[in-house]
Amino acid sequence: MEELDNHAKSSLSQGFDLTEAQLISKEKILAALSERISQLMAGNPDQLFSMLYRLDISEKKIKLVLQQQEDISLHLATLIYERQLEKAASRKHFGRQEPDDELSW
């Protein structure tokens, strides 16, 4: 089972005001994100959509979720979680490679 790396957890913690205790399992992360998303949808939807944009969540996927009648916040939380997994996998795959000597200045 894939897990979020520390960078992804830090991003969620800062962006969505999640505590370390809320970041210990996928289930807890989804529950905490879903609750925070519900709060943002009710109080500051512009901030929520700005955050989704910054996280590079597909607009097409967001629109599909918003067309649903149930569990919108949980589905958005799942999109965020999955995107963070993608970013973690990319960081793991590409890592911080040393620059090629010919390209170093």
C-alpha cells in the first residue's frame, strides 16, 4: 500500500491545517481532509478552489465530483490524497539527481 511521504504530509498539514495525529493513516487523512473541505465549502469556497488549483488537481475531475449529490467533500479529499501520492511517487522516482558536469555552471 502506498503512503504519503513527509513532504506530502507537510503540504497537507500546512494547507489544510491538519495535525500530525490526523496524518497517521489514509483513513484518518481522508476523514480530516473531508471535514476541512466541508468547512471550506460552507465558509470559503474560493479558498478551497484556490487550494485545489495549487495542488494541481484536474479541473475535469473536480467538475465530476461536484456533479455528485453525496459525499462531495470525501470525494474531493480522495482526489487530493491521490494527487499527493502521485507527487510522492514522482519525487521518489526522480529524486534529487546531481547535475551533469557539462550542464553545471
